[in-house]
Amino acid sequence: MTEAIWLRSPAAVFTGPTVDASAGIVICGDKIVELVASGCTPTTAYDSAVDLGGSVVLPGLINTHHHFYQTLTRCVPDALNKRLFPWLQSLYLVWQHLDAEMLSIATEIAGLELMLSGATTIADHHYVFPQGLEHAIDIQVEAIGKLGCRALLTRGSMSLGQEQGGLPPQSVVQNEQEILKDSERVVDKYHQDIEGAMLQIALAPCSPFSVSKSLMKDTASLAAEKNVLLHTHLAETEDENSFCVREYGARPLDYLEECGWLQNRTWLAHGIHFDSDEIRRLGEANVGIAHCPSSNMLLGSGTCPSLELIEAGCRFGLAVDGSASNDCSNLAQEARQSLLQQRLRYGADAITAEMVLDWATRGSASLLHRSDIGEIAIGKQADLAVFNLDEIRFSGAGDPIAAIVTCGAHRAERVMVAGEWLIENTQHRMVQEQELTRQHRTLAKKIQSR
């Protein structure tokens, strides 16, 4: 029989303003079955109880955009202090040496780092396929399987190398037939279109300036046929806008629409440099935006117009972006960065801790078209992040929920996915963090020295 567990007496539970779960949460199997109000005990029969006194319980955080392989190239000297395009040109020379072992370890360590920060669902955008790494998504699936979290892996692509006027060297691009064939293969093999899915696949050309117009259109058609999502970078920098106007005679969003991508199936990374009419069109199409504040600040790309996008009707979530432009994979920390950055744009009274936590949970779930995760509510999947307030950084904090963001929560005490504790006492139950880090450092030195 399935065991029911009462997670009792937390310092606070992030449920929303009208829901009281002050006395805890009852989990049965992989779902939340009861929220226990202040002063009450469960009406559901339970088999055991876990005391969460002194801790804040959040829905599992959901990361919506990353490049796991980039954990191998944090703070590469040749790429420091550069804008996006020259930064990419410097790093492509390193990334072309990526191999299967490197990708596997990089994926595992990125996923672990995210989970330790409270993430239970992680999305990756992998688009670098040098020779010998044609089955990159299969490698990632195996690596993620060691962690036990939910994942959405995107089959990225680049078909325009430097010989065709693109940014990357020819060694990391593929022909379009190969891309489409493998895209169909990985969707058919791995995508789970069910409630409670642990693994899903989306299709994700790297950017409008790294693939042809025909590949953009064919990818959209394939996604519609297979009922999977679409993802790409868009409007990250003004340089990108200028490039698209120069090469295609259109701004990035106009080009995206020409390719059949201005639709609810699409979510975009960054989404900074849109004008008011473009924001209106994005909202009308219910396009999703993955907000990446740390990366945007590190590369000096700009500030995402979050409130305008949300008001227009866009779905809006949070992401850490790649570890070469962040340079970490901590989603709790990203929530704080978003709070600070967005307050510079809108003011201290317009952006709250609760708002950015909602972006990192319910909002991010909406980007991935997941209605079963992202909230602590009856019937939702039992994905939880528990942060202990006994750390020195929280000492003296009056509002526990605000403290998670403004005091800088960094590492979760516990993480539950589908009703199973995967992280306890800040350590993953199945992964040896120190040994994994040792392997990762060795491979990072290897790829950076080639």
C-alpha cells in the first residue's frame, strides 16, 4: 500500500495568499492529498510524520533554460568581459572539443547543482553536436536518470557555420536532414506525454541566426506533428536585432512569425529587446519567456520587460541560463537576482519576493505546459523544496517567505520529487558530490586546454 506522510509544523509554506497550509502538507504516493490549516491535524490517515519546524516549504523550483555542457567552461579567460557575439566566438573554439564523457559529467553536475538549490524540474537546451557526439540527447537522458529529477531536454540544432555566414565553426554544425531525423528519433524514444511525466523532449534551434529559415519552418511542423514544444533564443541583445535586420530584412520577432513560431507552443530564452507592438503580439500568441537575469547582467545584454510581457498575456518563468554566462546553476539565487534586477526597472513596491518565487514555480511550469507541477495544491505532484532557516543568513528574519529570496537562500535542506526524498541534510541520496566534482574539474581542464 502507498504510504501517506504528514510534513508537519513548517515555519511557512508558499501556497498563495488564500490557502492556509500552516500546519503542513500530507503526501500520498507521488501527490499532495491534503493541506493542513493552522491549528489543525490531517483528516487523511497518515502512516508517518516528518517535523519541518524552522523550515520553509516551496513548490519544487523549475528551471526553464540552461546549457548543461557549459559547466565545463565557467570563467574561461578568453571569454571574460565580452558581449554576446564575441563571447560566443571565443567559446565555440572550446566547445568544438566537447566529447561524450564531458557531456555526461557536465549534465550530471548541472542537474545536481540545480537540485541542491531547490529545483525539481530542469530544462536544457543542447545545440552543440561535434563529430562523435551525434547522440548527445541519449547521453543526457542517461546522466539525468542518475539524479531522479524531472527533465525537459531540448534537441537543439545549428546548421549555419562560418562558411554560411553563421557564428560557430563548421565542426559543431549539422546538416538539416540529420537534425530533423534525430529530432524525430529522440521525441519518439523519450518524450512522455502523460501527467507526472519525468522526461520530456522539445525541439530547439539555437537561434534564428544559427539555422536556416527552412529548418525553422520544418522544426515547427515536426513539433506540431509530434505535439511537443518549441524553444529558441530571441531578442537577447540589440546586436541580434541588427543582425536579423541586416541578414533577413526583418526584426527577430517578425522573422520568427514568418517561420510559424509565434504560437502558444513556443517559449523563448531572454526576450529583452522587444518594442511595445512586439510585446502585444507575443502576448496575443501566449508565447512563453524564460527570464535569465544573471546571464543578462553578466553579458550586459539588458533587462527583460517582465511586467509588460505578463500584462500582455505572455507566460513567464525563470532560468539560470548556461553556466558560462552566469556562472552557476543555482535557481534559488536566480530568484534573488531577478528581484534585485527587476526592482531597478520597476521600483521596490512593484516586484516582491512572492512574485519572483511564483515565476520560478507556477510561471516556469506554464512555460513547459505543465499543469501538474509548480504549486503546492491538492492533486499536484509532490515536488517540494525545503529550506532550513537555521542558517546564519536568515538570523533575525521576520517574514520567512521573503527571507528565502532577500536573505539569499542558497542550498535546500531537503528536496522531494514525485513523493520521494532525493536530497536530505543538503546531500543527494544517490550521487557522490565530491567525486563527481573531482571528475568534472579534470574534464574542464581538459577541454579548456585543447
